[in-house]
Amino acid sequence: MTTGVAIARGALILMRMVVFGLTLGITLISFQAYRKRPSERLQYAFVGFAFISMGVAISSVITQLSAGETGAIVRVFFQMSETIPFIIGFAMLYVSLYR
């Protein structure tokens, strides 16, 4: 049973690294597009993708930190702090699409 859990955790870590790599790739592509043709829309898109990448990274770190024995209020605080970059990121993408 312990071996199965270790394999599952390893797979989860690998999947999270893939997601983080993909978000960094999208952030890099949006930055290059902004540098090639500077516009307010592309700037907001770049910032949005940057915050989403930050949210993915924070989410992975917080999951590892809160895996141990923590109180309920600490877990809620961790979850709130990992949600804030996603809110900002998606708000920036929204602005870039509808401005």
C-alpha cells in the first residue's frame, strides 16, 4: 500500500511540474508577443499569464506545506493565498480580451 501511495505522489509531482512548465511557456510566448508588438492588450495578457503561472507554483508549494499536521484556519489561509494570484491572473486576461 505504501508503494502505491509513493508512486501516486511521484506522478502527482510530475504532473504539477508539467502544468507549471506549460504555464511558463504560455507566459514566455505572451511576453515575446508583447515585445514584438507592444500593445495594452498584450501587456494585460502577459501579466495575466504571469500571475496564473505564479498561482500554479504557489499552489504546488502550499499543497506540500499543508500536507502535514496543520490547523483548519491555517489550511484555509493557505487556500486563500493560493487563490489570489489566479483571481488577478484571470482578471487581467478578462481585461485583455474585453478592453
